Amino acid sequence: MNSRDIFQNLDFERQKRGYTVREFSARCGISPRTWTAYKSKPDRIPLGVIEKAANVMILPMGELLKRRS
């Protein structure tokens, strides 16, 4: 799994739970602009942001890293 897959999984789960980019990024401690920048360069997402995002959505890291088919 690469960083693009992780970003797509996070963004899919964000949308599924009804969070706007502004709400979600505020809960993760980043700006909405930073979240949007991660879309174009997902390899720059720090592990801490991934962990915070998983905690916000109450999503186990194993589920987050699982491939979607």
C-alpha cells in the first residue's frame, strides 16, 4: 500500500462519516489547505496526522491500511 492509497482511504472515510474538509482538518490539527495539499502530494503526510485522523474516525490502523477493492 502506498501513500496515495492511505490518503484515498482517509478521504473516503471522512466523506462516509459526513465530515467536511474544514471540520476534519480542524479535528486533526491541520489547516484545510494542508489537507488539500496532501491530495496532490500524499507522500508528505506525517504519520502523526494519519494517526490523529484514524483516532478522530475511531478507525483501527489495520482497517485504514487495508486495500479497498
